[in-house]
Amino acid sequence: MSILFSPITLGRQVLDNRVVIAPMCQYSADEGRATDWHQIHLGHLALSGAGLMFIEATAVAPEGRISPADLGLWSDETEAALAHVLQSIRRHSPIPIAIQLAHAGRKASTEAPWAGGQSIAPASGGWQTVAPSALPYAADDTRPAALDEAGLARICNDFVAAAQRAQRLGFNVIELHAAHGYLLHQFLSPLSNTRDDRYGGTLENRMRFPLEVFDALRAAVPDDTPVGIRISATDWVDGGWDIEQSVAFAQELQRRGCAFIDVSSGGLSPLQEIPVGPGYQVAFADRIRRETGLPTIAVGLITEPEQAETILASARPTWWRSLAVCCTTRAGPGTQRRNSATRSMRRNSTGVPSRGHTKTCSSRDKTACRTGSGDST
Ligand SMILES: Cc1cc2nc3c(=O)[nH]c(=O)nc-3n(C[C@H](O)[C@H](O)[C@H](O)COP(=O)(O)O)c2cc1C
């Protein structure tokens, strides 16, 4: 029996196999509302036979969108639009579905990748972004506003409200997005968080807001809904967030009832230098799995089933990822646009182009991995 196709449990959610479809922003929503593109895209993926399907980073407030076309869950309208998509999927597929709740922070208010992905200033139809500190991602980005305690409380409440909507919608799993240089990652990293209050400086202080959001979210949904988190294990920049700090963060999350850790990397700084190669992030997931014992999702250029199965069998955590997931780039209008977007997003998200890939995980290893989209048509 292949490890890849053996069951695993995240919290109380049993997955039939260890193939997981990764979250993939589609930049195709309408004022946060899911559209028929999501119905086609997610509908197709839901027929893949994967053990779990993540929908894309979903903003908990309009200001938390990466682009104006990001998916959102902050109102009855955005909830109703997602409900429509989920109902059609549920009529045809039993796949467990996960939502990734996100706030883009200083990386918000940018164009869709196929439109260049540049920061959009408030005067040009964008909005004022917020962050731990008034430090822009790129030098020519609009300077974000540093969040005060009232702003932190507001955003924490936005995550809670979105989690309650996700619960009502029947999502099987909830993931907090604390990776890829978005708001919660911005608090973790000393490169983007230079606060001198109780949310900045020491590791303990920099972890404080992400942990407060995790606790509030965990408390807002029933115990049988697994709540996990995606992290970037390292910024790939000297003096930034790194694997040692990630282990400490993961151990703190484990103490607080985190159901799984999804281990990615990068996205915080344009200065990142990522040594790309097959499974280039697997070692981070392995380390965190060994140090916490939590189910751990690995991702990153795992492209061959044999490669994934070998990694699993060697008791190192990774997953197998089905290239069938790639059908997103083939289906629907604007295929070329989305193909180029997928390629550019890869660069955005992990700093490197990568092809379709696979991943796996083993209950023994309590690890899992993810499927990106992969434009390997
Ligand atoms: C089109 C596309 C959209 C993505 N959107 C998200 C997202 O919404 N949230 C997230 O955490 N990662 C996102 N990612 C990153 C993937 O989930 C994954 O971590 C990345 O593609 C690296 O894995 P790979 O080498 O297996 O592709 C996206 C990647 C791609 C290619």
C-alpha cells in the first residue's frame, strides 16, 4: 500500500489520501464575491480525487486583499457567493474543503499578476495599506500605515467573523495564512516589524499578534473543526525570520491546539534568495514535524509521485501532489492570461518558477504536502 494513498487525520478531519490541493489565488472575484470562474476552477479540482482541497487565500476584510479581484469573506454577500459555489461542488464531490483566511497587510492593493502585480496607490484606485510598521514591501510601494492597538483588535475581529462565516458555510478545515510576506508574517519577521511596543522586538513580542489571532479564531469555531496555519519557515534573508524562530512559533501553536502546520517559505522581502530545487522546502517541514509531532504539510517542487513516495517512505515529511490540479490553467476564458499569471505568481509566492508538482504525507510522519497549481499543461 503506498503511503501516499493511505489516510491521514488533521484534527478530527480524516483525509482519504495525502494528496492536497494547495490554495491558489485566482484574482477573479467581484468585490470579494466568488464568481462562476471559482465554480469552474474549484469544481474541476474537486473531481480530482485529492484528499483535501484548499480554496485560495480569502481576505477577511476589503483592505486585506492582495488585489481588488481577491476572494473575500467579510459580508453576507461574499458569504452567499461562496455558498453558491460550495453547494454546486458538494452536489458532485465528497472532497473535504479547506479555506485559507488571510490579510495581505503591506502587500495589499496591488494589481493582478497578469496586469503587472504592482502596488496601486490610493489616488489611482487602490487603498491605504496597513502593516506592523510603516515599511513598504518594495521601495516604490505606497507606505503602509502602522497599526495601532485599535487596528489590531479590528483585524483580529475580522478573522473571527470570517471564521464564523466559514463554519456556517461548512468548510471542513480552516487555515490561517501567516506566510508569504502577508500581514501575520509581517508581524513575525524583524525585517518588517520594527515596533517598540509589546508587538515588536523580541521573538515573543513578534509572535504575539499572530498568536492572538490564532487563539481568537480557535475559540470562535467548534473543537471538531481543525484549525491550522501556513507559515514561511524562512525569509531567505539574513537577519530575517528563520527556521529556529519557526520551530518556536510552531511549538507555541501546538500548545494552543493547532491541528497542523503548513510549511512554505519566502515572500517577505524582495531581497530573498531561494536555493530552488526539488523539495527545497521539505527539510523545514521535516524539522517542524520532528520538533512538534504535529501533522505537517510540505510544499515546493515535488513533482514526481515516485519522488514523493520515496520521501514518505524515508520517513521524511512530504506529500504527493497530483498534476491533474493543473487543469485550472487549461479551463475557462483567459487561459493565456492565467497561464502567465500562474507563472508570475509562482515567482511572487516562492520566488522561483516551478512546474506542476505533487506531494504526499504519512500518518507516521504526520506530515503532508500540497498541490500548487502548476502550469504544466
Ligand atoms: C497560481 C498560484 C496561486 C497561489 N495562491 C496561493 C494562495 O492563495 N495562498 C498560499 O498560501 N499560497 C499560494 N500559492 C503558493 C502555492 O500554494 C505553493 O505554495 C507554491 O505554488 C509552491 O509550491 P509548488 O512548487 O509545488 O508550486 C499560489 C501558487 C500559485 C502557482
